[in-house]
Amino acid sequence: MSEITSPRDLFLHELGDILYVEQKLAEEVLPTLMEEVTDDELRKGFEKHLRETEKHVENLEKAFQKLGEPAEAEECIGFEGLKSEHDQLVQESSPDLIDLVDAGAAARTEHYEIAAYESLIAMARGLGERDVIELFEKNLKDEKETLREVESVAKRLAKEHAKAGQTA
Ligand SMILES: [Fe+2]
Ligand SMILES: [Fe+2]
């Protein structure tokens, strides 16, 4: 039997899904990435985003509260896929490429989060749940900014590798 039978059910499911992602990022993934990388700008970026991500979790909990629903995380299979892809790539890559691997994984994750928040905003509008939109927009703004930052680091790292390749 279907458990999700209304647009509101789907909305709450998607909200639980992104709560899972934000919690995992704050508790496990961003601290791991901070330890993994050697590039200073990249590590500082992850550190900054870790603090923002802790706030994202709080904003989502507030959204559940405004909706009068318990804040329940739903295992997000899409994010688990991104995470396993990253873990496998780290195993397969030489140490000098880990910064580039992590910048790429971070960019993919930000795209995933951006899509999730844009979709939640559209669903909240459709359901007339205007109170929660501002909370989603706050998170979305941070994700977009983080994506820009991580893309700029990735470009620099790629250039540095290209240069090193030419002189080697
Ligand atoms: Fe986030
Ligand atoms: Fe993010």
C-alpha cells in the first residue's frame, strides 16, 4: 500500500529526505572532508559550510515545527549514492588528487541540495505553506554560494594540476 498519497505527504517526505542529508553532512561528511583535504582554501570552505549546515538542520526543524509535524529524517538514497561514489573514488585515486575528488563531490552535493530546496519551495507554494518558504530560501542561498566557491577552487586546482603536468 502506498504511504505517500497526497502532495502534502510527498512534501513532508522530501522535507525528511533533506533533513537526513543536512544531518549527515553536519555530523559525518563535512568533518571527514575537512580532514581529507590538504588545500587550505578548500578546508576553510568546508569548515564555513559545516557551520552553515548546522544552521540548515535547525531551519528544517523549525519548518517541521511550523507545519505541526515531528521532525523525522528519511534515509536519502540519492545522497547515499553520492557518498558511496565519493568513498570509492577516494580509494581509487592517488593522494595528490584527493582535493580535486572532494571538490567535485562537494559540487555534486550542492547541486543535489539546490534541487531539493527549489523543489520544496515550489511544493510549499502549491500547498499554501508560505511560512516555511523563507527558511528554505535561507538554506538555498547558502548552497548556491557554496557551489560557486567550491567550483572556483576546483577550477584553480585543475589549473594547478595542468601546470604541474606540463612541467613534469
Ligand atoms: Fe545544506
Ligand atoms: Fe550544502
